[in-house]
Amino acid sequence: MVFKKLLGALGVGGPAVDTVLSTPTVVPGGTVHGQVELTGGSREAEITGITLSLVARVEIESEEGEHDGLSVFARHPIGGPLKLAAGERRSIPFALPVPYETPVTSVAGQQVRGMAVGVRTEVEIAGARDKGDADPLGVEPLPVQRRVLEGFDALGFRFHSADLEAGHIRDTGQSLPFYQEIEYLAAPQYAHRFGAVELTFIASAAGVEVVLELDRHGGDQIERHALDHAAADQDLTGAVDGWLRQALANRTSSSDHGSGHDGHHGHHGSGHGGGIGGALAAGAAGAAGGFVGGMAVEELVDEVVEEVFEDVFEDAFED
């Protein structure tokens, strides 16, 4: 996908930039490849730097209530000072590392409604900064993450919502300033014991921490489990079932996800509602059951890019 924008830092006659992603879909821990293509305007431009950022829409809870904000969670400079002559064309290749904790936005090519991650191109021209446009990035689950999602589907859980929460989960290896929550409504065989379960992956090069929060009568309950990447070679349905049965056998209630660096406390339970994404459309189908929707990529671009990458991304980040 290509986004072209006149670099407003030089106004009329300034250069334009196209950011082209050769790999518009990646997995956590992977690399986004592409090119930033510059086209000179009507006069020479002095470009002092080009930086690519990974950005995501995050739900933030404060004393004023909940609101959506933008989080830059990776920055990667790709070009030093250069002079771009009038009408000159120059292509700058890049390889942008993707953190292991990057949230999942699609499964088997099907988009998770409302999850928005993008690559933003920032160009500095003669001391003025132009943040340019954001190019949506698809993030597929790691193989072991996919196995866990398939396990919930096989047990009869129904996807309810997914969002990104600002804050940190205690006693995990989390490094990003937010975490992804994937909420499932309880399968019939568990519904008399808890109403919903929220799933969070904390991935690293060594493996994946799986954090489960059960919405139980009398309080939420947190369970943590670890998987190495080799577990992707197994059907994890039995493991997921075992985690849930172990949680139900544990009568000791655990505390909330806890406060993050900004004092945020998680907002959990089946009443969490849509959050950023809300529930998927009825009749959704995909490799991980109800976790993915039947929405076409073009519809996602129309809905999410217009709403998020234009309205929100343009205003949310002022350094």
C-alpha cells in the first residue's frame, strides 16, 4: 500500500514522500521491509532526517474517564542528512524490526475489527518536522499464539472483543507501555463458573507468557502460564482446558492486572464491552474461530484508516 503526501514543512513546491511496504503483514519479532521514495519539488530541499515509527491505538483510563490515544512503541531512523534536488527521485530501503509484544491485528489474513497498528514516516526538512502518513500494518500471531487461539475456539469459547490497554501487567516480562486484551465469552461447559476470560500474550524470543483473567463471581482471578515456541508443534486444546480447570480449582482470588506506569488499573470482565474494537460482526469465521471477522481488507482500510490513521494519528503525537 502506498501513501503519498506533500511534505507540508516546505509548503507549495516542496517534496513528496511515498512509503511502500514490501511486507505489509508480519509476525511479532519479524521485520517490515520497504522503501521510502522521495520526489523533489520545485526547489532543492535539505532533509535532515527520516524516521519510521510503529504506532498503535491504545485505550487510556484516567480520572477524566476512558479515551483513545496513540502510542509510539518503536522508532527507527533510516536516513541521515541529504539534499534533494528539484524533481530528483530517490529511494531509501529500510528494514524495520517489529517487537515481539506487537499486538495481533489479523489471523489467517482476516482482520480483527478495530485493532490498528501502523508504520508512520517522519521527515525533517530544514528543522521543520512533518509526520506524514501512516501505513496500516497487519500483524499475524506467532505459531504458538495461533495454537492457543485455536484451543479456545475448539473448546467452544466465543470471541467478544479485543483492545489495547495502557499500563503494565505485574510479574511478567512486559516491556511495551500497553498490552493487548482478547476477551472470550465462556464456553457452555464453563459458563456456570465464570462469565468471560481475557487473554494476553507477552511474547519474547524465548517464548510466550499467557496471562488469563477469569471473570468469576466474587472477583477476577489471574493465571499465568509459559510456553516455548516449540509448543507450536502441538495441539494446545488440552493445555488450554487444563489451565482453565486449574484456575477453577484455585479458590484464591488474585488482584487486578495492577497499576501501570501511569497509575492505570485494568478494566475487566464481560462488561468491558467493545473497547476499541467491540464485538465482531455476527457470523464471523476464520482460522481462530470467532476471533477474526469476515470483513474484507478494503473495508478495514476504509473504516480504520479514515477513523484512526487520519483523525487520531494526525493529532495525538506531539513530541
